[in-house]
Amino acid sequence: MIGAVASTGILLGAALPASAATISAYPGNLQGWDFIQESPFLPTSTGSMVLGPGTPPLGLGSANLTVGATGGMVLGKPGYNGVRLDTIGALKYTTYRTSGPAAASISLQLNIDTDVTDADESWQGRLVYEPYHAQTVTTGQWQTWDTMASTGTGNWWGTGSSLKATGKCPQANPCTWSEVLTKFPNIGVHSDYGAVLLKAGSGGGPMDVNVDNLVINDDIYDFGSIPTIDLGISTDFSLLAGAAVTTGASNRLPGNIGAGAAITTGADNGVTGNLYAGAAITTGAGNTIDGSLNAGAALTLGASNTILGPQALGVATPITNYSDAMAALDAAMADAFSRHATVKAPELGGTTLETGVYSASTFFTLTGQLTLDAKNDPDAVFIIKSPGYISTAAGSSVVLTNGAKASNVFWVSGSYFSAGAGAVLAGNIMASGYVTLGAGAGLTGHVLSQSGYITLGSDVTLEN
């Protein structure tokens, strides 16, 4: 969400706890960062978390800021209140310019108190680092700016009256970091208005720039888009269950089917992969199975089956392919439930969600249509998770728009997942408990259950 502040851009916040690790900030878990448009408020000023560009210094993505000829865009985080600058041992960041004038880059700014030991708590301006003052900004490559290095005549200047006074650090005659500390021996981040800001614009545009790898002492910020959930080899399975799998008549199922217990298929099923069962496999009449049958107990085949692969009964369990896929599912579930999320109302029908991680307080239901809007980002990820069940009504639907992909949609239930008859859904279903898809339902994705069974009605179609 892009907010707006006055041109002074004061961000308010409490002190931050100490940290000594890489901190990933992405949509749904910005870790206190926010995109803020500074005056004048223009549609050309935008901010978002994206993949790339190129190979970022950390992770797969970065924060993107764009501005027109005027206007400013900030990625800001309240905090570090009262921190003396002479206690900072590392302060650097990495930027990438896609387009813009020769001097255009992202500046690093701190809301400052020029003397943290006195009683003056008024707004005293910002201390601003701009790379171009003593260094060359290059288009089309990542560049790291060590703001504490004594480079040339300096890159730091101040906006407040005392900071930019004659003989201090005005924009026309910026200071090195050591000169800032010499001229302001008690300078620190403001105790009331403390904030760190990464800014593009307010003159010097238009520009399209990115930032990543902000280091403040032991805090290392990795900006980017939401990382997908890695399902590993569980994606080899259209149906993967900790217990039994039962399908109705006339199902169309791509990929493998795996079950910790028995697999029972209805009449006229079409399966393009292999079947792996911890117990018996029983197929209905008229099945066409392109792969092999691997049963921990008996094999019972219906009339007029076409089985293209080998058939084995009494195989040792757990079957390696199945157990490896279940291990991948366990890891994916743990990852999904560890993600910070935005809490949504339990009913999803009639709503539109953009890329993000969303959670219910108790359960989710879907009656009618849910739209997932990627905003033309082909890597947009949607994680919809619930500590309880997820249930979709008969005839409900999930519509993907503006480049959203079913492979990047994840339905994560801490209980069961149930889809009503005729529901048309998109995404990977991951449930701790059982999963049921009603007659005539359609799903673009995989159906994965950690410990429960999977039951499909008749005429269910899956696409992977």
C-alpha cells in the first residue's frame, strides 16, 4: 500500500530491537518498511517489490522506485531512534539504475538529531547520502555504496538549518562520514522522528531505479517480491495423500497418484502418471493409466483397463518416490505456515486479491468468485492460508487476471479443504487433513494432503 506524507516526509516510530541476520522484506511481510509518496503527489511516482533486475546482491528481487520529472518516492522504515551515528559500524546499500539522468540514483536518508545529548527534540531535518557527489552512477548494473568510506569530497549533506549552515554540510559542499562526526560529535537518529529512508526523485527525474542489500550494523535488509513456495518433487503428483485416495467415475488426472494407504479409482478414469499406494490398488472398469502400478498390498483391476506401465504388488513400503514427495510437502507446509500474513475476513467471495500472503483468523470460505490480480507481474505469488478449514461452495470460482498463474497460487489449510460440486479453482491445495473435490469440479494445480485422505467426485478434471 502506498501512503502519502507531507514534503518533510517525517516517519514516526519506536526504537527497533537488535538484530544480527538477513531480514527479508516482501509484500505481506514488509518488516516495517513502506512505500511513501512525497509531495507533489503524482501518478508517475510508484514503489513496489519486484524480481530482479539482473542478479540482485541478495535473493531474487529488490525494491523498485520510479518517478517523473518531479515528485518523490520513498521506501522508509521508522526506527533506530536515538542511535548515535558514532556507534554505527556499517552503513551501505546497493542500487541499480534502469533509466535516468547521469546523477540519478537512490539516496539514503536519516531523520537526524544533531545533538542527542541536549533537550531539543524538534524536527531537525535529514542527513542525506547521494552517490553522485563523489562517485559515478552507471546505468544497467548493481553498484554498492559504502556511505562511511571517505570518497573524494564527500557525499553527505543536511536539510536542516544547522546541518547545512556555512562550514557544516550543505548540499553544495557535502561531507564525508568522518567529517559529519567531527562537526556534529553527538549526532544521532532522532529519538522521536527516527527513520531510515531510501528515496528517488524530488528533482532530477524521471528515473527508474532499484535498491537492495541495505546494511545497518548487523541488520541486512533483503528487498524483493514474495518468494514462491517450493513444492519440490511433490509436483510430480496430481494427488498426494498421507492416507487413502479415492476417485469417482470419469476423472481426468495428469501426473502421479500417491497414497499412504489404498488407492481406489472409479470407472473410466484417465491417469497419465504412475500409482504408488502404501496398501492395495483397485481400479474401476475402463481405466486408462499411462504409467505403472505400485501397490504395497494387492492389485485388483477392473474390466477393460489399459495399463501401459509395469504392475507390482506387495512392494516394500514406504515407496521411495512417495516418501520423498511427502517430505517435500512437509517442508512446503512448514514454509507456508511460517510466512507473515495479512489477516482477511473469512469470506473470500466477491473480493480481489493482489500478490501477498493472506491468513484467516479461524477459517476461509469461498462463495461466488475470487479474483487474483497479478498486476502484470508474471511472478506474482498468492498464499492463502488458514489455521482451520478452507471450504468453497458449489459453483464457486477462482479467476486469474493480469498474468496471474495457477502455479504461483497456494491454498494452505491447517485442517481440511473442501470444494463443492462444479467449483472451478486454481492453485495448489495443501492441507494438513483431508481434501474433497465435488462432482464436476475443476482444478488447475495439485492436491496435496499431509495426513488425510483425498476423495474426488465424478467428472473431476485436474490440470497441472
